[in-house]
Amino acid sequence: MPPVQPDKIRNVVVVGHGGSGKTSLVESLLHAVGATTRLGKVDDATSILDTDPEEQKRHITINMALAAFTHEGVKINLIDTPGYADFAADQRAGMRIADAAIVFVDASAGIQVGTQIAWNELEARRTPRVFLIGRLDRENADFDEVLGQLRETYGIRVVPLHVPVGEHQQLSATIDLLHGQLLKGPKDPVAELPKEEADRVGQYRQQLVESIVETNEDLLTRYLDGKELSYDELRDALHAAVRDGQVVPVLASSAHRHVGYAALLNAIREMLPSPAEAGSLIGKSPSGDEIARKPDLGEKLSAFVFKTIADPFVGKLSYVRVYSGTLHSNTSIYDATKKEAERVGQIFFLRGKEQEPTNEVGAGDVCAIPKLTATTTNATLCEKDAVILYDAIDFPAPSFSVAIEPASKADLDKLMRNALLGERQADTPHIGAARRAIDDRPPHFRSPSRPRIGRNMSTRPRFGQAGQRRRLQLLAAGQGRGRRQPRHLPQNKGAALADILIGRACRAVERVGQHRGEPGGLGRAQP
Ligand SMILES: Nc1nc2c(ncn2[C@@H]2O[C@H](COP(=O)(O)OP(=O)(O)OP(=O)(O)O)[C@@H](O)[C@H]2O)c(=O)[nH]1
Ligand SMILES: [Mg+2]
């Protein structure tokens, strides 16, 4: 399949407070457009987006997930991110590579800390965004109340674009104020507006139209002269206003009632900017000069690695956004950050844990590359004769670190190997935290009943410093435990070991939660 043209792509990060319903809606949307055959649910651990055992156990998102699908000729890459501040790194990474954002707000909770954090971050990046008031079927959900809160907090540029029909369990559809249509799912028929809604809809529509015309001189004059404005004119003006951050539309949905999908898809396609509109990304040449790369399929290749995971089946998997040119499978590329050539074999588009192989990925699109050797998160990939370096993601500093305690010598070996794998492979916050923990060894997390971590690693190396370094190099190269016992490191072993480490890090995080007096640490009670 030829690569998708950049103007037919939407890269949209989904952000918001923890538990506001992000993953459920993305999952439902995938099912509604036919991208998945089975509707996965966060609560019964069947979501294809929350697949890590820890995510399934706690019913929360820990790792970002990509959800790629095509709707009416537009390739939509949704990036579902964790809402919990403990996993803020993935939210940052998602925001970094997205061209627009959907900020989720729970209809019964209103603005929460996570909403504020996401808004501030998007504001600083000047990312075009929409609000989505979700979970509208809940008993104490109140669309008008939350809309009022949003306008009060973020100003009158926040305007309704979709409004719900019916309340709580009677919620039946949303009205798209611009289209003037009653919409439910993408496959449900579009209905005309019910007469009894006319007054309410009229008021909301006036608010919307006034906000749109205020951003466009010509439309404003004609509106004040009492002239009729066409749908196309209003749509184009709203698109430009959203792109420039002058208007922030508010949408409405309920994943449990399957309401709001069609209107949401319209908004993503029509209101949010494409990579082509986002324009050139500025990077640096090896000599430090600024260079720009156009989001064009014919440009020299440049791409950025924004996440690395250890997939249980394929091993190391690098999530990549292509900024310019076209990335081909079975080719060589250059990691400008590590200054090493890399071999690209297969390339995938991701839909949660589902992988769709592809031969080409064009500028503006997002994909995953398995088994890159030296490349880590934040790397710029390009052609060797046209080197460019993009800025690294500005990850938040961790608010606490955790220590991993090996219970036995065998565990200690695995841990050391993991520390190296972490260096070379999986840049998850947990691995990072674990690695830092090995270095830092904060005293308050040490268990007096167990061997202290790091005793055999750094303070009293078993083989002396030089021997130890040599041994670690051999392990890193997958060449076994030492010169006498050459042993290959199976490809999936890294993933399995990383999983062990992540599990331990999470348990340690839980202990910290309990230590802070939060019963159960992280996670949500079963609904
Ligand atoms: N009543 C109701 N509950 C919902 C709806 N959408 C999600 N939920 C529930 O809200 C809880 C959180 O949903 P998630 O989709 O995991 O929320 P999230 O924002 O992805 O959470 P994090 O990724 O952990 O920040 C789950 O128990 C869902 O079943 C909805 O439309 N209506
Ligand atoms: Mg989630």
C-alpha cells in the first residue's frame, strides 16, 4: 500500500485526568469503525490498549498505546496516554509527536488536577485541542455544568460543538451543532434535529457561530450585516481557529452508551490539523545549524523515536513518528543520536497490541519498528548523507525512585543484565527508575531482611572492576556469562526480563503508595 499523504493523516493524543474514560472511548471507537472485531473493556482486562499485566490488574493505563485506523479516507492515529501523574512521561511523549489533542473531562467530576496539567502542557506547546466531556451516562453527569466550568476556567474561546440529547441512562445521541444533525455511532443513520431541542440547540449554535466569526474579519462583517453563512465557510473558519488555538470546541460522549462517536470522528477529520498543516520541524545539523524538514514524502527521511517497549512477542519495539520523507521496510537507516547504522526489517502500524505490517510509512505517519539494536527513545533516525537531530522529549523529573532487591544470586544476575538491557533497550520509566535505583540505592526502601542491592554490583564487585566491566560487556553483547561459558541471550529473553523488572518496579511503587498511606497504592477499585 502506498504511504498516506500527510494531509490525510491526523495524529491526536488523548489526555486527561486518570480514569476519565480515555481508553474506553478509544477502544469503543476502534470497534465502532470496524477496526476491531471485538469490543475490549478496561474493567474486564480485555482492552487491546491496556495489555500490560499491571494495567490489567489495576484497570489503569501505564503505557501509551497507539490506535491507528482509517475513517472516510483519513488515517487517524490516536495516542492513548496514562492519566495518572506517575506515568506522566508517556503523556509528554504522546504530546510531543501529536499535531492535536483531545482533553477528556469526566462529566460528573468536571475539571480535575489531570485536566489542568494536560491543559497547561498543551498551552505551553500551543497544541490545537478539543475538550471531550465523557462518561455522560453517569448518574451525576452534568454537561452544562462542566461546560460552564470549562468556559470560566479557560475562557470564552471554549465553545460547544456537540451537545448531548437526553441525560444519564436516557442519553441517546449527540447533536453536531455545525452540521445541524443528530448523530450516534458511525454506522447509525443521521437524523434531523428533534423539534423540542430547537431552542436549546439554537442558543448553543449562536455561541459557536459568534466565536467562529470573531476569528475571521470577512465572516464577522457578513454576520453583522445579517447575511447567511454557509456550512463550508463556517467549517473552514472553525478549522483555522482550532488550528491557531483561537477556539477550543467542546464535544460530548459516553463509551458505555456508545454515543458521540460519529460526531467525534467528524471533529477529528474536519477540525483538527494534519501533519501537512503542522509544517516543517526544525532540527539541527551535526555542526549545530538549524535545518527544517518539510512533511513531504519526497523529502530526505527523518523520524523520531518517542517510545521503546519490550513486546512479549517481537522483543524490542520502537515507536516512531516520521517527520519527512518515506521510511521503507528492509532498509538501512542511520541513528543520528547514537551515530550508528541500523537495519530496519519489518515495519508495523499499531492498534494496541495488534500489529499491521506495512512496507512504507510516509511523512506525518506513526509506526513501530522492531529490533533496532542501538536506538533508544529520543533518537533521530535519518539518512546517513542527510543527518538531522531533533530535540529530545523533555521528560518530567521522577518524584521518587524505587529500589529493586534481588532475593537470590540468580536474581542479581538477571537484574544486572536488565540494567544493561535497560540502557540499550527499553526506556520505560520503570526501567529508568530501576536503573537509577541501582545507582542511588535510597536507604528508606531497603529491606533489612534481604541482601542490600548493589552490594555485589558496584561496591564489592565479584570479579574486580575491570573483570566486571568485561563481563557486563559480554552480557550486553548477548555473549554469555563470561569467557568460559559462552551463552546466547535469546531475543525474547530481554522482553521477559524487562517484564520481571517492570513487575517488581510496580510492586515497589505500590509499597511506596502504602508507605504514603494510600491503601493499595496505585490502581482503582473494581467498579
Ligand atoms: N459510566 C461510564 N463509565 C465509563 C465510561 N467510560 C469509561 N468508564 C469507566 O471509567 C473507568 C475508567 O475508564 P478508562 O477508560 O480506563 O479511563 P482512562 O482515562 O483511560 O484511565 P487512565 O488511562 O488510567 O487514566 C472504567 O471503570 C470504565 O469502565 C462511560 O462512558 N460511562
Ligand atoms: Mg487509559
